[in-house]
Amino acid sequence: MIRGMMVGVAVALAATTTAAQSTREGSAKKATSAPARTSSVQISVRDQNRAPLSGVHLILSGAAAGAYTTGAAGTTVIPKLKDGLYRVRCEHAGFITLEREFTVRGGVMKTAIDVVLNPAQPSAGSAPSDAASASTAGPSGPPVTVSITDFLDRNFIGREPMRESVLACRPLEAVRLLQMREPVARHVHDRVDEIIYVVAGDGVLRLGENAIALRPATLVVVPHGSNHAFEIRGKKPLIAVSTLAGAACTPAPTAR
């Protein structure tokens, strides 16, 4: 009788061990079979007049790599991106190449990124003749006066990563208002100097190997051919007036 009881206990222990192993194996299979969360990123590319640009070549690098092209609406969707840091390079004939960094995190279903491309600058050989003709032809147009405070009241960035607005256009310069919540990747203006005046917010201008603190009322002149990037400090957007001296500018729609 005692021998029979011992056999029964052994059988029960074996069954319990087998059940526990099955439970662990099932949990392991569930853990390994769970798909990694991914996100889709929609990139919209427009010119400085907010018109969509089709045929823009987008080169993705970082946590994943690939090449894409914007459609007729100026947009393309990059699917199934895992969490990580990415950089997209935007190239289009007749426009200045621009790079943007963005981060994918948390498996967000869809992220939207807006990119604005500026027209390419005129060749170095044509600049002197343009300047000479402008100086002999008299004023290129009426003076432009803009209240930055009123303009921001009507055109504040909100939750957008970046907003670029054209304040004034002239044959030899373009005056823009830049509102930035996210960093702007390193880029170069080949033939024009950029004059930056900070209106609000805090940040850093990476100019070559130098780091220049940006605070309200800071003025920086970026020589043409200089590699530079913007970084944001704090929760408020960095707002600056940027003048591209020597750049041809297409008139923008009247500001609201």
C-alpha cells in the first residue's frame, strides 16, 4: 500500500513539472512572437510659398535606410520604422538641399514632418551683373514694414516641428521668420551669407566647430559656405529672423 502511494505521488509531481514547463514554453513563445512596434512617417515637402513639391528625392539614413520620392501632393509615407533616430535628405533640382533629423518612439501610428525648400541661389557669375543693374535701376520696390509681434499672433508655430514664413522678397535678398521646436540639421548656403537675429527662445548655433549661444536680441552673421545647424534649448520654440543676403526670392502670398 505504501509503495502504491509513493508511485502516485511521483506521478503527480511529474505531471506538475510537465505543466509548469509547458506554461513557461508557452509564455516564451508569446514573448518571442510579439511583433516589434513600428511607425509610419509622412513627409510633406513644400516651397517657400507653401506650394507642394513633387519629385523630391528623399534619402533616409539612421536606424534604417532607404530612398523615396514625393508624389503630386508633395508627400510620401515611409512605413514600418522602428524606434530610433533618423535623418532625411531632401533633394530637388533648382532648390537648396536640406537635411532634417527626427526621432521615432513609442510606436506612434503616424508622424507628420513638414519640410520647406528654398530656391537655389544664382550662379556666382551672375551676381555682380544683378547687383549692378539693381543699383542703376533705382529701388527694387516699396519698403516693407512688418510687426513681428502681430505676425506671430496670427502665424504662431503651435505644435509643428518647424515653420518658415517669408516676410519680404527682393531680387537680392530673402527675409524669413523661422520658428523651430526641433533641431535643424547641418546645412550650407553656398553663395549667400545668412544674417540671423533672435526674437525669442533659447538655442545653440553650431557654426563649424563653434557653439554660439542664441538668446533674444542675439545677432549672428553666417558666412556663405559655412556648415551650420540649430539646436533648441528649453520647451519654448526658437524664433529668429533670417536674411539670406544675395538670394533671389519669389514673392510669397500676403501674410495673414
